[in-house]
Amino acid sequence: MSGTPPTVCIVTFGCQMNKLDSQLLRGELARSGFALTDDAARADVVLYNTCSVRRHAEDRVLSHLGSYRRRALREGRFVLGVIGCMAQRLGPKLIERFGFLDLVCGTHAFLRVPEYLRHVMAGQGPIVDVEGDGEVSFARAPGMRVGPHRAYVSVMRGCDNFCSYCIVPYVRGREVSRPPQEVVEEVEALSADGVREVILLGQNVNSYGRGLDGEDAGLAGLLALVNEVEGLRRIRFVTSHPRDMSDAVLGAVAGLVRVCEYLHVPAQSGSDAVLRRMNRGYTAADYRHMVRRARERIPAVELAGDFMVGFPGETDAEFDDTLRLLRDVRFQQSFIFKYSPRPQTRAANWPDDVPDEVKRERNQRLLAAQEEIDAERRAAMVGRRVEVLVDGPSKSDPAKLSGRTRQNDIVVFTGDRSLAGTLGTVRLTDSTVLTLFGELRQATVQHGGTELARLRRGHGGRS
Ligand code: SF4
């Protein structure tokens, strides 16, 4: 491209997978000669990377798109596009509804966006590409990450589980794992570029490796390989399915020094009848058993869970089972969602019969129960020393530093900005519902396993 490069703004909705796709696309666009901006009002191109998992997310994108009508009609050079799950689901219908849209590009084709933008900008008309041709790209985007020292790494795409409410298998396709060597090479490149924590991402990450040959196949094998990458301090993986939480994966979390003691394992419901209707493949007792196994094997482990309220037919008694599960497990964090029917899914054929106000009330009750747990759990941590990976200045108080514990708790403490990206030991002095506060006791810059092991032995001890 010659002259001033066109500027592109990507607006991202939805999950970490979408955030990662946006990062990958930014890398592709930069390599293709586009300039990137966060200022949608001044960008030559605005792309919406969309989510179909909840109706609310789709409604928000539709309303955003509508707001561009005047600009799109007034500025001939302006390009507006929709990519991701909603583009995959609605395809040409989006152009029918918004005649000023220039690009609709589904989940299998998003890395072709630079090529499509050139086509559109050359005045060759709008493009719709939602063919699910099975092509899966794990293209990397060096230097593109969540923060200076933290990066997502895609290890698999798609999902084969077909939970009855979930649109993911329809818009992202079937499960495909990325070869372990490719993952390791990407982590090595990120580590060499200053990344200290990687989050291995997959819709159903603990089934990683199905369909791959070789003795390293399987998430436990992959974790062992990534654990060897020089310079890396921490490894996390999300999102796990309770049914696939194998002893091998728990053993890897227990035994590998860089793998954090944090498991994100959506429960969705505490009622066996609801879980059956959801096609989740486990009972509440199975879930509780998985939690017991994890805690026996990894004493420092914390669990995060997802819950859905108002699933078709959910009775008061079934909801009470969910509330009981949340209280009994005492999650470190819970993500709570209200059910909304998604086209193509099995549950969309059933009456959405839990009234909105009941969904709202159940949502509030779960949130309140989780808040109570959050406050108690964090208050009980005051006085302990924890290992923290320093992120940088705190967003709420830039004079202080912010970091995360191995269990993904946010800690705010005093210290020098130059410590960003290093591990330290913080003595916890205070807490709120969401945040821990403390004093830095020891900054540690060594990268070696011995140092990490020493810090890990110190984890959770009282000063
Ligand atoms: S496991 Fe179920 S909820 Fe998760 S992505 Fe797959 S189908 Fe959707």
C-alpha cells in the first residue's frame, strides 16, 4: 500500500477467544500495511468482532452498527465490517439489514480480512465470506498480547460437546487441536519478547490433543512442554470441562512449578435434571467429586465457575440446588449468566419459560452469595505472604503496583514501577470484596526453576 496507510479500529465483543482473534488480526493488518487505532470515530475502517453466545451481545452490536448509517452514507471512503461468530451465524442477512455494510467475515476466514479490505477499498463492492471450509488458523501475532507480560496462546479451536444451549459448535466449528511444537514455539517467541505468563486458550481446553498423534498429545503433556520454556514464570489454561478433568491434568498442575493452581471449570447448574437438559454430561455429584479430587491433589488450588440461571424449565428447587453448589464449593470467582435462547441450538426449540424478572432475581441471589464468599475468603487471606507477578501500575491507584497471585487474585501494593514483569512476595495487609492489599516483602527477578520452587514453597504461609 502506498501513501498514508488506512487506519483500522477493531471493536471486540465476547470471550477471550475473540480478544485473541482480534489480536491476531491486528498483527495481520499491521503486516499488510494498515495502521491500527483505538479511535473508532477517526478510523477509516471499523471492524466489529462479534459474539453470538448471548442475545444481549448480538443486540448491542446491531445497535452499534445502526449508529454508523449516517457516517457510512456520508463518507465514501469509510469501511464498516462485521467479523466473528455473529458474522458466521447471520452472513448475508447482515448486509440485507444494513445496506451500508462493506464486509461480513466468519470465524474461519477472519485472517483473510486484510485482503478483503483491499478489495473493498478498491471499490470492488462488499464481501461476505462465511464458508465453514474447515480451515483453522492458529497464526500468531508476535508482540500482540493482553498486557506487556501476559499473553493468550490459542491451543485449540471449536468444540464437540454440543451443550443444548450453546451456539459455539455451530459458529466456531468442531474441535481442532494445535500441534504441541507449534504452541511451544509461540510461547518461546513470546517469552523472548518479555512475556512472563501465558494463558493457554481453548473452548474445551482439557480435551486438548484429541486427534493429534504422539506421546505429547493431551493437555498434561502440553503443560509439561510449555513448563520448560526459558524465562516464563507462569502458565494458566482456560476453559476446562468438568468431565475432562483427568488425573493427568491435575497431576500436571500439582507437579509443574510454573503451572498456576487455578482452574476455571464451569458448573452451569447444581441440578441433575437441568444438567441433563443442558447435555453437560455430568451430575452435580460428579462435579463435587471433581472438586474434591482437585483439592486433594493440589492443596493450594482455587476454582472459578460459570453458572447459567433461568434455563428452560428451571424450577425454584432446581435453582436452590445451584445456589447450594456455589456455596458449598466456595469458588474463588463465579461468572453468572441469564439464559437466552440461541438459534440453531436444541434448547431454542423449548419454551423460554422462566420469566425475565425471575432470571434477574436468581442472577442477583447467586451474585450476592458469591460476593459473601469473596469478602470472607479475601479477609481470611490477610496476614499471609503470597507470590505475585507484578503487572505494573494499579489502574485504581497508579502510585501503587498491581499484580496477581498464582490463584488469580488481584493484589495492590507499593513498589517501584521497574518491577513490572517480575515475581515478588507480598504480605497481605487488607482486603475488599474484589481486591487484596499488601506490602512488598521481597522482589525476585531470577527466572530459574529453583527460585520459583523456593517461592512456591513459601506460598500461603503466614508471616
Ligand atoms: S463445552 Fe458446551 S458450553 Fe462450552 S463451548 Fe462447548 S458446547 Fe459451548
